[in-house]
Amino acid sequence: MAPQPTRRIDVRISDSDGLLRLLDLEGEGARTDEDIFLGATPESPHARVFGGQVLAQAVVGASRTVEPDRGIHSMHAYFLRPGDAHQPITFGVQRLRDGRSFSARRVHAYQNGVPILSMVASFQVPSQGLEHQAEIALDDVPEPESLPTTADLLGKVEHPAAQDWAFNRPFDVRHVTAPLYLRAPDASERTPSNAVWFKTFGEMPQDQATHRAALAYASDYTILEPVLRRHGVAWTRRGMSVASLDHAMWWHRDVRTDDWLLYVQESPSASGARGLGVGKIFARDGILVASVAQEGMLRLPEI
């Protein structure tokens, strides 16, 4: 695959406009055996592309190739190589199947002619059937407005990564459990669980395709923190290496990412330098809108 010219977002992505520009892929109608799209990479102090960005852009690319009434309901992805934050990403969408109710798509995200992510996604027309969901006791959860923002926690830390997390994210993320940015949890806090509220900073368009792609973006936030919390590890642990290996997501119901969402996470296992995080995403009224699972590589220098 020929190298592509760099396409960047020339504004910080700390607002909904920046997020929407990130999700606006180029390449309508270009096809080989795949539909080809080009995604932007925003300015970042990190060498690697944020995994949630690639997931969201892959969802957008796949969504462009199905009928508008078919919403994404599940995806399974593998992160194959680190993404280079200084290059754009080419997305190739293969149309695997279009049935009466379901459509399936395979998406590869490419840089330098090799895939950095491989994803299979399924789409469905609206249908009626059995209904139930997991429950959440919201009375026991602090209101998001009562919690500090990431900027409150990291805004005065003079480090490029801290400044990026504090001011250059398109989502307002507020920890219900003690944040792990700077401080390792005390012994009493070392449980394999985590919870955050999040929403976009600004209003988003009405269409569900955009909201579901944005939710894929945010689903990569903090999903491995239950593993770190269980073992008393903060993100600032010197010499620690963390990388997402795979990511699965199920959209259960319509969602608005510009309203507060509660992301409740736990880790059922860590072994072999890998940790598993699973999460449920609830609307503020307790409706379960999505479920997430991710396995990550976690290596500590002393192990």
C-alpha cells in the first residue's frame, strides 16, 4: 500500500468539534476488494496512537458501508502493532455479508503498508425481542458534578503526558474510585474494580452511528485500571509497560455520549503478563448501553 500524505487535526481534540473531525474519515467510494478510508491523527506528545481512536475510526469506516438503519451492535478487534501518532491511518473495509437483518464487516487499519488493527463488526436492523439488563445501584455512586475533573487532578503537573490527559481529551472523565494517575492505591483500596463517569465536553450530532463510534473511543479509557488497582500500581510506576492486546464491545441500546455515562469495570484475572478488564457502561438513569472486554499486556520491571 502506497504511503499516504499526513493528515492532521489542526486543533486540540479537547472538544466535540475536534472529536467529530477525528471521526470524519476521507475516501468516500474508493474501492479495491475493500472500501478505503483515510483517518487523521491529532497532535500528541505520545509516540503511539491512542487505541480508542483507531477503534472509533474503524467503526466509522465500517458504518459507512452499511445501510443507515443498520446500527453496530458488536465488534471484536486485535491491536497488532503500535500506531505511529505522526502518521495518518488507512482503513480497509471488507464487506463480508449482508443478510436480511445482519451485516458483517472486516476492517484493517494500516500504516506503512501493514495492519496495526484487525476488527470484525456486526450490524443489525432494529428488532424486537426478549429484554433484560444488569442492574446498577446509582444511589451509591457520587454524582459526576461532585467529582474532580482530570484537569483538576493533573492540570498543574508539568509533564507532557499529564498536560495531554488534562487538557487534550475530547471526553470529561471523572473517577468514582481513587484515580491512579499519580498515587498507588493504599492496601485497603486494592480491589479489582474501578468506576468513572464520562461524557463529551460539547453537544454531539443526533445520529447513533456517531455516538456509537464515540463510545468505542471512550471505551478504551481506564479499562485496565482494575488490574493495576488490584496490585497497587499507579500509571507513574517507573519502567512499567502496558499495551492493549484486544478489545471487544457490545452495544445493547441507543446511547448519547454527550450525557453522563457510568463506566463500571472489574478484572476477573491477571496472569502470564496479561490482565483482563471487563466493563459495563450505564446511562445516568441506569440503562445499560454497552459492555466491554479488553486484555492487555502489563509488564513490571521487578517481575
